[in-house]
Amino acid sequence: MNEHQPYTLATASIDEEGTRLSISFNTPDLSVTVLNADHERPFLNLANRQACVSITTTGAGPVTAQDLTLARELFNAAARYLSECERLHTGRSPDCHEIPA
């Protein structure tokens, strides 16, 4: 697989620790949305044409302290991701290989 070509990769593994699903979005058509925010249970969705990941409250119930902790961790990770993208983008030369939008 060419590292500069957009792709979505989904893998599943099963072992003695259980089943794990991994989805890698390496594509410019990724969307991030929040659904149902006006009700008791918000959903954070990351999606493209090939896959979708939804994150919602613990046990699909009302918001808990644990849900707030996860939301803060997501927020902080997204802020670090933005910072790294900005840093790397600023350091690029104009002739670098960029994935067309």
C-alpha cells in the first residue's frame, strides 16, 4: 500500500484477551460530527464512506463522571493532534506530496 494514497483500514483480532476492532482513517473524506446533543445521550461520530466509529455514554445511559473524563481525554487528544498537524504543516515545503482534498 502506498503511504501517500488515502485508505481506510479495518482489522479485527480475537485472542485470549477477547475481540478487538481497529479502524484507521487515512483519508481526506473523514467527517466528525456530534449527534443527538440536545438529548440525554450525545454521540461523537467519525465516518467516511467505508467505515464509521461512534462514541457515546457509558452503557448507553445518562452522562456519568466517567463519560466526562473520556470526553476531556478526547478533547485533549484532539488538541494535541491539531497542534502536531499545524507544526508539521508549517514545516513542509510547498513541493511536498499532499493528499488532494
